[in-house]
Amino acid sequence: MPKLKTNRGAAKRFKKTGTGKVKAKKVFSRHILTKKSANRKRGLRRPKMVEEANIKGIERLIPYV
């Protein structure tokens, strides 16, 4: 079998944890931040775990990450 290619865009957006879960940065934290509350922005700093429904597709994009 030939080696699989890693999708470089996905590799920059997703990381795997030690237990194999997929984590990603939360969205809506780039611009137009003045109208968002400090509490909301603070919550956006922390990474999120990807939903179970999306993990299979993402793992296909990042087989070796």
C-alpha cells in the first residue's frame, strides 16, 4: 500500500491529544471582538474537542498527526 498524504490545511487546524481525541481552536475569535463579552472571549481561548460525528472525516485527513 502506498503512503497516505496528510491534508496540510487540516494538519494546521487539528491536533490529536495523548488519548487520541481530536482538538481544534474555537471559531468566532478573530475579529469584531468589541461586541463580544469578556466572558465569551475568555471561553474562546480554550481549545475544543471535535464532535464524535466529525472525527472519522478529520482522522482521514490527518492520518499521521
